Amino acid sequence: MIVEFISFYLVFIIVSSILMGWIFLRSKKPLSRGVLVLLTLLLLVPLPVGYFYVAYFDALPEVVVPDVTGQGLVAAEGQLTAVGLRSRHAGSVFDTRYPEGLTVSQRPEAGRKVKIGRIVNLLTSSGRRKVQVPNLLGRPVTQAESVITSQGLALGETRYEYAAEVDPGLVLAQTPLPGETVEAETAVFMTVSASTEIQSSPAEGQEEQKEDQGGFKLWW
């Protein structure tokens, strides 16, 4: 790292000298002694300061970044502190892999060697994305299904019920209700108007008849 700093400093000196020479040639004014001293200090002071900083940083021991994904902020901070690192909560993102509050990613990544005292940025899960349930009432069922999937929700069971005053194929009821805020991929159940009244099957009719005939009856 020291070699890299010296190389960078030499490039800085060359570029600065060219730039200042061009500026003074454009101004066509003689340089005073004070200006020359100031320019010399500006060019030379960064060398010892930067050298000692780089030498100190280069002498710091290195540690391996532990994997703290899937942990809460407190647990992650404790594990990082134990190896001489610091943590910073960099924000939250939607993530379906981890529950709300758990760490989903870290920078630097786990397994990297870094200097002791390095800050590790942590992103936590805000849970599943929240969406608002659209109003499906009165819509054709095919249109309602398209709206459900486009909003990131899932199709639940669709029941059909006869309604004399409603055209067939329209949504009569829905669960969850319109305007509710739910997690993405939540199933939406619908009740749709049927074209004719749904009759019970013969088997169901026979069962009902048997129930009526069952038990004791008094004959007068």
C-alpha cells in the first residue's frame, strides 16, 4: 500500500505542477516569494502526512469477515465486534427469504480479509412486500384474475353463487376486502355470480331425504 501511495503522490505532483504552470503562464504575472512558499507547502505537506497514515493503516492486523446473514442486528453486531469489526445498518429491503429484521446481505462480504476496525454495512429484511388489495366487486371474473396477479397477489378459490339481479360471471364478494393492506402473494378468494341456480346433486338429494326419514316418528 505504501508503494501505491508513493506512485499516486508522484502523479499528483506532476499533474499539479503542469496545472499551476499553465495557470501562471496564462496570468503573465511574476510570482511573489510568499506564493512560491505556499505552493511548495501545498505540494510537499501531503507526502509525510499521507505516508504516516498509510504506514499506520498498513500495519493494522487483518481479520476474516464472518457471515452474519440471517441474524438480527444485535446478534450480527455482537459477532462482528468479537472479531474487531464495526457494523452499520445500511437500510431495509423487501426479501422473501428472511423474516422482518434479519440480515439479508452484508458489505464487505463474508470470507473477505479486511483491516481491523472496518465498518461492515448490513441490510435487513423488511419482510414481504406490502400491497393494497384492489376492488374486484362487479368486475368480470377473468378481468379480476388478471388484476390479482398483476398486483403481486395469488389466486385463491373461486366460488359460484346464483344472483338473480346480477349478470353471470361478475364478482359478488372477495376476501380480503378492497383496500386492505396485505403481504404480496396473499391469496384472494372470490364469489362469482353463476348463470343459473346451482342445484344439489342426486346423491346430495338422497342424503337429505334419508336424513328426513331417519329417527323415530309418532303415528296417530
